Amino acid sequence: MAALAGVAQSTVSYVMSGNRPISQKTRDKVEKAMRELGYVPDAHARAMISNRSHIIGLLTETTGTTQGAELFPSCGPSAPPRRNTATTSS
């Protein structure tokens, strides 16, 4: 991406993170290179580097009579029985 935009790798990093002021002209070149390369930020990579996943985990036992089971269709009465179910969403 840096080579295509004609900038340093650190400049690409600064554009993506927003941690340093970058001229609009340079920002536009980097963003154009990102679009041309089809770059999509990876949520897992960002979570690792920031040490924050913004993911909520839920561990619960559900049965056909569990109040609220209808809120979790993959864990409801029509789902195959499981002893431990972990569901995550980002």
C-alpha cells in the first residue's frame, strides 16, 4: 500500500490510526491506494494491537424452558443439545 501511494509505511500507519496529523493530499493518496488494493481493516488484528476486542461473550445454559431462550435461536429448543455454548459477536 505504501509503495502504491508513494509514501512510507509509517505514513500509512498514521493515516489508518489517526495518531498523527497527515496532510489531506497524503491522506487522499493512501486512501486511494487502499481502495485500489481492496484493503479492508481486519477486526481481529485491530483487537490484538489495541488489546480491546469490543466483543461481548455470553456463556449460558439454555433449555426449552429457559426464560429468554428465544433471544438466542442458535441455543433454543430446536437447536441440537450442547453442554457448553459460547456465542460471540462483533
